[in-house]
Amino acid sequence: MAISNRSLPKVDVATALRNFGDQFRGLNPNDPSMWPAVPRYALCLAVTALALAGLWFLWLTNSNDELEAERAKEVTLRTDYTKKVAQAANLDLLKKQREQVQQYVILLEKQLPSKAEMDALLSDINQAGLGRSLQFELFRPGQVSVKDYYAELPIAVRVTGRYHDMGAFAADVASLSRIVTLNNVTVTPQKDKDVLTMDATARTYRYLDEDERAAQKRATAPKAKK
């Protein structure tokens, strides 16, 4: 049985390349729709590639910003974690320090007389002066000034006596169990060189009772809108 051999068509590569290149010549950039098929497809591929590259670059930029934000957040969280770990490790010490502060506050509050103890304190100040042989020419309590948590009572004082006695009186006032301060002190000599007159404002403080604290809160609270 005889087999017939058919010759395959020959492909002219040079001619094909020349025809392919001819499609890109003389193209009108203002009307791509009139371009041959190959340039049109090539343009579509180029536009698609540019769009994908732009989207990819934009996505990478946003991702990079998010990454930097998360890294900064990680640093903050690590710092907070370190602080909290240190606080947890020193929790017992902090509790002891808190108790010490509370005890110190209680001690200071005890140095402030109550409203009922003010008369006794004024008597103590007067007795401190008399005990140092000072003569009181003025001992006048002023108007009570109510603060947030305490009340302040100024006392105008004028005493006459010797210099060392006045110094001892000031020391006695400072040594009282209750807080008393001497302010605006002026000392003037008398005709007798050994005798001086001291004018001062003694300030003492007392803590507010519950009714006074409640009244103070009502006075300082903002008025409700009608």
C-alpha cells in the first residue's frame, strides 16, 4: 500500500514580521478605534497592565501605612505592658505607701480642730501669750472663710512685751497641737526700749463637719438648667 506524502506549507517568517510591523505604522493616536487588531489589543493590554500596576502600588502604599501604624501601636502596647507588669510587681509596696499616705492625712486632720474645739484653741493662744508675760491689747477673731474641705479663722493680735518673750510666744504657738500660723507680723518699739509691740494675724484652721461639707458642695455645684 503506497502512502502519499503531502508537502507542508512553508511559512515566510520575514514576511509575517514585516506585516506585523506594518500594522503599527501610521496609527492615528486620536482615534484608536481605527487601528488594526494587533495595535488595538496591544493598547488594551498596556492600559490594563498600567491600571493593575497603579492599583497594586496604591494597595502597597495603604498596606505600608497600616503596617507602620500597627508597629507604632505595638510599641505603645509593649510600653503599657511593661509599666503594668512593674506596677503589678510593686503592688504590695504601692498598697503600703497608700496606707502610709492615708495615715498621714488622718494625722493632719487631727491637727485641725473641730467647730466645737475652736473656743478651746483660742483660749490656748491667749494663755500662750499670758504665760510669757505679754499684755494683749487686741485679740479679735475675724470672719471665718470656708474653703472646700476646711475653714480658716483669722485672729487680729496685738501684744506688748519684751523681745525674747515675743519670740517664746511665737514658738509656743507653733508648738500647739493644732495648726496655728502667725502672718503679717510687725514689731514696733515703745518709749521704753525694752518694750515692743507686735501686730500679727494668727490664722487657725478647722475641718468642716458633714453638714458644712454638704452645704459647701451645694454652693459650688453648678445650678441645674431650668
